[in-house]
Amino acid sequence: MKPVQLLGLAFGAAVFAGVVTLVSMGFFQTTTPAQHQAAITLALIIAGVSFIAVLVIVALLLLAVDPAQITKTVDRGVLIDEKSDEEPDADASGDDTAAR
């Protein structure tokens, strides 16, 4: 994911959160100017928080992915260790002869 795409995703989420806040506070209905100002202030705060949260969360999730591993085909469970495919552990097989 390119940095521009990451910023675009975070900006889109922030705009969505801001619009939802404005609609839920009745900004597009007939209200007083004080209520309009309160709705805009809260929408900007929520949009900013959601922008930063999406940016940080997606960036941290992207750090967990190794770019060299993206093109490899995975034919086994992702959370299974490679050594457990070759030989099972004595503890996992239920054989308690090693404990004697």
C-alpha cells in the first residue's frame, strides 16, 4: 500500500465519521446557530480522531506483513510452525514415554 493510498483511506474514514456525526446531531435540519456550531465542532473532533486512529492502525497492520512473503503460495495453516510439519513433538502426540 502506498502512502497516498493510506492517507486517502484515513481521510475517507474521517469524512464519513464527520458526516455521520453531522447528520446524527441534526445539522441539516432547522436549528439554532449555536447548535450548528456545536455540531460542527464535534464533527471536526470526531473526524480528526478517526483520521489519526485509522492511519495508525492500518500503518501498524501493514508493518506486520513481510513484502517478500506476499508472492509466496501458502499450502498449510498460517499459524502452524514449519518445524511442526516435519516432525511432531512428543508432548503433542500424547506419548508419555519421555516423561518416564
